[in-house]
Amino acid sequence: MKVLLIGEGCVEGRYIAARLYKEGHKINWIAKDSTQQLFDNEVKANIYHVPIASSRCKEVIKSNSIDTIIYLTSGYRERFEKEEVEYDSLIPDLHAVLKYSVEYNSIKRIVFMSSVELADENNLLPILTDLKAGEMLCDAFSRKYQIPIAVLRVSSVYGEEFYDRAGYLGKVIGKMKEGKRISTTFSPSAEMDLIYGGDVADALYRVLIENKTGTFVATSEKPIKITEFFKVLSQRYNYSFEIQYAQDDGRELKSCKADRLKGELGWLPIHEFLKELNSLDQIDELNKTKRVMQVREDKIESKYIKFLRNLFENILLFLLAILFKKFANDYSDLRFIDVRLMYVVMVGMVYGVKQGLISTVLASVSYIYDLSTSNIDISFLLYSISSWMPIVFYMIAGAWTGYLTDKRIDEMESEKEEHSMLIEKYQFLRSLYNEMREVKEQLQKQILVSKDSFGRVYEIANELSNFKPELIMFKAIRIIENIMETESVALYMVANDNFNYARLMANSVNLKGKLTSTLKLDQLPGLKKAMENREFFVNTELNSDYPAYAMPIVDQDKVVAVAMIYKLDYNKYSTFYQNLYRIVIGLIQQQLVNAYKYNEAMIHENYIEGTVINSNKEFEDKLQTVESAKEELDFNYLLVKVWDDNSKIELNDFSDKVKRIMRNTDFAGINSKGEYNIVFMQATKNDFSEIQKRFLKVGLNITMEEIAVE
């Protein structure tokens, strides 16, 4: 994306720019204040100090091929005291930006930052009605011109920032450090929600990536009492004054939930203000102000010094001209030369209008002085037009030559500025070319070797076609583990269309003994609802009873199984990994469905009629298949012989007893000696004693025929 942020420097703006830059997107920023440091040095961006409602802003959008616009409104949301009633409406600038977006068809998405306080209709103060009007204007343009616009309402944002740009928190800290009294617009019973800038950036990034429109709310969902807020800050900054709260007309914020962000995009706020206050690296507002003032003073001082230097050189030339005139009077060939006129022309041509006019004054004073020393009455100047002519010539010469010089200097500066802009554009294009070349090389490398590339995913998933149906589920577990980089995958077979329960078919080695063989979906309403709607499930609430991800496996609109991941690293709760998981399940889904159909179809053909016991030939084939594939698929199995000390076991009696003990992935049969054998998948010799207890309860005994490798 080629992103344009519009608005003054603020906490969320800096975090948004940093997040988008780290994700590989091009950053541009339009801000009026040229003295602000908008973000850290590691963020490379184009910064423009141009009016928003102007053709120059439109040129910025066109020249940079902007496709994403983020309109920042921190100054309207993070107000402090009641005295802050004067503000410039954002509507003219916002309207201009929306018009540019209509004219420039490449704009794919716009995000307008707004305030959660708009949820309270009784709290619409003038500055908030401006934000409300902004939302309505965005909605109107979106409906009329089909511009994809999202509104992100946020609470008070905090983070590592200069105090003068750190929103409400920064203003409070600034007052406390300066020892000034604080009068807040909150009432003593009010609550406030503070959200970390990084969480806001993450929410906005998810909205952009998923191309979402409409209104979203981003809050920490952990509001604190305003009294506690000021108490904590007062203790930290040794603030001794009493806080003056509003009484009758104080702000009472309503608690807002980020349900849509969490439900649709899997977003979660991570940071909590009270736990992280001590770790915030705030920068003193006074130092910042001093630095800004120093920059301004340096500029003024530079101009003043230049003027004084030129004035000194002007006076020096004037003195040289007077000396030359006295010298010229002694020579008949030089006394007819007007040295003062030459001086005025020279100064005007070199220094411009200002020094040209000063030289005119000096030359005129010198002329009048010469007349007075020649015994000519000064009052004669008032009546004799000819005596005025030299002064008029001096004025014309100084003004004209100065004007031409200033014009030439302005044209040269304009050419230099244009040249620097061309150099900047060239450097931008050069850097863009280099970035595109680097990205191309990275993408080529990723396509060739990355395990997250579609080619790699398809290659791994396609390996399922080389396995027999009874082993496909175990191979599917390994594929999901490999691609999703997790060791907590499980496959459940859905038992019926009512989604009451599901049976465990296969799972990762690390989950052995931690999962129940039967999953009661009625006890997991969120997961059950997702299965009923054939939707991808994400555990946004981080409920320990639920899996992190769950994806239904569908055959002709019928859910036959569900693939689950129980544990994931935090950084994998992202849109990328959610889409990757969907793709993986989509690629292996058909093979799993075929395996399911195969098992259903072969029940009567493989089993001895009326039992769950495989015939000798089928049992030997399955056992050989399992033995040959156990190393490749990295699973264990345990082969046991079943017998009864007291009598010979009848086939039907044996079938009725063992089907209550075996899992869906286990299988039983008759070996070449006519003995009853059972293969327990994903079992080792350490499980033998537990399995033996189950058999003893039904009057049977077992011995190990072969020890599985641990």
C-alpha cells in the first residue's frame, strides 16, 4: 500500500506509521507544522507541509500514487480543559480530501479516526459534533461514490511520545511537571479508557488488510476511575495540588466494547495502562519546546546576521565611494563621473532592494552635504527642480536595480527549489526501484524456498494422495503441524448433523492424554455455532476450553469433521495465519473427505459380518501399511493379543466387548494363527497397563505382541 497520513503529529499517527512501514508499505504524511518530529528515525517517509484543501495536496496524492488515506483527528479527540473551546473545523479539509479521492480513482480505502465519545448522544459538545459531522460526511461520500471508507473510533491513546503530542495523558503530565493547577472536564465519578498506540495501529492495520468498511471501536475495555488516574500520576510526578473536577456538566464516558474488531478481525488489546505506566519513556515537553524555539530563533538570527553583514558591506562601499569622489575631484577627466550614482547602482545590483534603498538614502545625504559645503542655501532645494534630479536618479537606480536583483535571486531560488524537488523525486524513484528490486528478489526467494509459499503448501498438501485412506488423517496432522509451526493439532469426526458431539480421530503427539475421545459440542456453544454455520472459528476470547483455531471439513454442505489447533504463539493470531490455515485445510479437505467416505463404504466389506473385526487378509494388509509408514509419519502403535483364560472367545462376544474399548483410529482383526489382535494407534508400551485394565474390566486379558517405538 501507498499510504498518506493527513493531520498533525500524534501518538496513534506515529504508531500507525511505524506499523505500516514495518509491514513494507510506503508512508507519506501531510502536516502543517514543520517543526514537529512525526516519527522515529527508523521510519522512512515523505513529509509534506502543504495546506490540505489545496491543489498541492492533490498533487501529493497523484505524484505518489496514493491508494490509502488515513485522516488523523487527535486534536479533536484529546481535548483537556474547558478553556479549549477555539478550534478550526475539520470539515473543509476532510471534504477536500474526499473530493480528491473521487477524482483520483486509485484510492482503494480511507480510514477516518474518530472518538468513542460519540457513542454517548448526550455528550456531543461542539468539538465532538465536528467529529460526528466528519463521520456523516464520510458515510455520505461512501454511499454516493462507493468509496470504501472505515471509521475507527478510539479512546484516549497513550504511548512513548513527546508530552505535547501525547494526547490527554501528555497534557496532564506536562501540567504536573510544570507545577500548574489542573482543572479537568471529567466529573469525579467518571471513568476513562486509555488504549496503547500499538494496539490502535494493529486494529487499523487489520481493517486495512481485510478491506473493511463501516464503524469500528477500539478500546482497551479496561476503564479506570478518573480519580485513580490522577492519583497514580500525582504520586509518580510528586504533584501536590488538588485536582479540580467538573461537577454538574462533567464528562461521563460510557463503556464501549470492541466486539466487531474482535469478532470479525480477531483483534485483541494487549497493553494495560496501569501495568505499563512505569515503563513509558515519555519525553519532557519543556525540552521539546526549547528545541523547537531554538530552531525558530536560529532561523531569525540567521536572517538578522545576514542583514547586518550586508549593511556593513554597504556602508563600507559608501565610504570607499566618498574617498574615490574626493580623489576624482583632483583629476579633470574623473570629476564629471557621478560616483554616488555608481555606488547606488552597484549596491542595488549586488544586494537587492533593501540595501539599494539604504544606499539611495546615503547617496542623497552625501549630495545634500556637498551642496551645504558649497555655500548653497539648503532651502534652494525646495525651489530648484534641477537640484532634485540627482536624488530622483539615485532613487530610480536603487529601486530598479534592487528589484531586478531580487527578481533574479527569487528566480534562482525557485530554480534551486525546483531542482531539489526533481532531485528528491529522482531519489524517491531510485529508492522505489531499489525497494521493488529487493521485494522482487525476496518474493522469488520465498516462492522457491519458503514453507509458507503457496507452492510449498500445495506440494506438502498434495502428498496426501500418496497415502492409504487409513493413514491420511495422521499425515494431515503432520502437514498442519509443519505449515502452522505448532504441535497441538487434532482431527475430530462429527458424529451427527445435530453437532452434539465429535469423536477424536487423530492428534499430535504432544496432545496425547490431554484430549477426550468424545468432544461434547453442547458444552462449547461458540464452537458449535461456528460448525453449524460452516465458519472458521477463532478463539478471540482466549478461552482455555476452546481451541485456538477450528476449521470445519465439509462434504456437500455436510460437516463431516473439524480440524483444530489448540495452542498457538501469540504472533500467529493474525490475519496472515488465519488465511494460511484456511488455505491448508482447503487443500487437504478433499483427501480427508475421501478417507471418510472410504471408511464408511468399507465397513461392511472389510469387517466380518455383524462385527467390528477385520478379516485376516484385511487385518494383515492394514498392519503392514501401518508398520511401513510409522517412521515416515512419526507415529507409534501398540499390537496386542486378546485372550481369555477360562474359555474360547466367541467372535460376536469379542466384537461387542472390544468396540467399547477401541477408539475410532484403532482396528481389530484375526491374525494368520487365528488369534484375536488389536492395533492401538498412537500408543506405546507405557500405555499397556492402562489398556490392560480396561480389558480386565470386561473379562479379557491381553499381551503385547510387539512393542511400539517411543
